[in-house]
Amino acid sequence: MHSDHFAAMRQSIIDGAPESASTLARQALELGIGPLEAIDQGYVPGMTEVGTQYAQHQMFLPDMLASAEAMKAAMAVLEPELKRRGGERPSAGTVILGTTKGDIHEIGKTLVGTLLTAHGFKVHDLGVDVPSEQFAVKARELAADVVGVSALLTTTMRGQKSVVEVLDREQLRPRVKIIVGGAPVTRQWAEEIGADGYAKDAISAVALVRDLIQR
Ligand code: B1M
């Protein structure tokens, strides 16, 4: 029904056009398009196309950066709405979130945090390029239930293994559960490094965290 609108959203990301991305996000809400629907069907496909074109050398680093800015402009409109729809409710648990050391990709991790917050979890986002030890320090300080580690580069995935090792060494496990995610991450990798769970996207991350806390 809204396919033209989704196509325009996708194009705003490919064009690296923050103003257009944010205007389209506002219009989407006015048209009754859900914020998650806008992200999934409009903006994320744009990012996927950018990644493909970058890999094929049809786009370069500054283009990818401009696309990320456009994505952030859209998210700035959609995130408050996602959180608002989640509403106020008692905390379902505390989650520490961050992207591994050496990795500055933040969009997917931030989306995971937004959805967790919208579903009643208290989220402490450590940001990007986070040393493994910092996950452990915050988990202890906030008596966290779950630590979530994102990695977007094959080279920084090993930072997820390092977080597992540090939390083991600090004897924070098994009380604190560890989940991992990010484009190159697989369930097999999660099992191999001894993480408690893997989520392929932000929606399944919410279900996974809920499941791990209730277990
Ligand atoms: Co980068 N980059 N990048 N980049 N970038 C990728 C990841 C890449 C696949 C592009 C490509 O070559 N096709 C490639 C990685 C190759 C690899 O290692 N396999 C790549 C590269 C090579 C690089 C640089 C090395 C480029 C260079 O400098 N030569 C460099 C590295 C910088 C660094 O981190 N040290 C770099 C830089 C950048 C920018 C800074 C320009 C920018 C990031 C800006 C920012 O975040 N503020 C950027 C971008 C935008 C991308 C792509 C195009 C898009 C990533 C994104 O935001 N996707 C990406 C290509 C792609 O993924 N198709 C690419 C949208 C987001 C919603 O999806 O992040 O996958 P995603 O998150 C999803 C799931 O993965 C999951 O849920 C999310 C929502 O559903 N998920 C989790 C994520 N984290 C989770 C955690 C969980 C659970 C689920 O639990 C804890």
C-alpha cells in the first residue's frame, strides 16, 4: 500500500540525504505507517543496498558515511515514537549494550537498544569501540541481567569472544547472560565462543533477552 513511500525512504538512504530521510519519516508517521515498519521496509533496505554497492566499489567511504547520517536522521524521528509506543511499565530487566573494541558501527546496536527500551528493559548503552573490560565493569555496577555485544566487522567479532572471557574471569556468569549480534555474526559463532544467545535482528533480540531473563 505504501510501496512508493518505502521506495523513497530507501532512496534517501542511498542518496545520503538526511533532510529527505527525516521528512519521509515524519510523513510516514502521519500516514499511519508504524515506526518499525518504516525502518524494516524503508530504511534498512537502503542500508543493505549501500553495503552491496560499497562491496562492489560503486560507493565509497564518504558515501557510506552520508548514508549513515541519513539513517540517523530518520531514526531521530522514529526512535521517540518507538519508545512512546512501548509506554511506561515496570523494568523487565537491565541490559548493557555496546559495539566491540575497534568497531564504530552503531545503527543496528542502537536499534536493538531502542526496541529493548520500548519493551520495558532498562538499557545502558556503552556506545561504540568499547573495551571488553568495560562491559564487565558496568554489568557489575548495575547488576545487569544481560550484556549485549554487537560487531559489524569480521575482524571485530573476536571482541565478542573477549567479552565472554572477561565476564567468565570476573565470575559474573552464569548470572549475567551474554548475547551477540551484528551482520557477520552467526548462531554457530555464538555457540563457538560460549555466548548465551544470538539474535539476527532487533526484534529477535527482544524475544531472546526476555527468554534468557525468564529462564
Ligand atoms: Co561499514 N562495513 N565500515 N561503515 N558498513 C559494513 C559492515 C560492510 C559489510 C560493508 C561492505 O563491505 N559490504 C563492511 C564489513 C565487511 C566485513 O568485515 N564483513 C564494512 C567495512 C569494511 C567498513 C570499514 C572497514 C570501511 C573502511 O574504513 N575501509 C569501516 C570500519 C570502521 C570501524 O568500525 N572501525 C566502516 C565504516 C562505516 C561507516 C562509519 C562509514 C558507517 C557506520 C556509521 C555508523 O554506524 N554511525 C558504515 C556503514 C553504515 C556500513 C553499512 C553500509 C551499514 C551498517 C548499518 O548501519 N546497517 C554496512 C553494510 C551492511 O551491513 N549491509 C557496513 C543497518 C543496521 C540496522 O543493520 O547494523 O546489521 P545492522 O544491525 C542489525 C542486525 O545486524 C542486528 O540487529 C540490527 C537491526 O535489525 N544486530 C544485533 C546488530 N547488532 C546486534 C546486537 C545484538 C543483536 C542483534 O545483540 C547484542
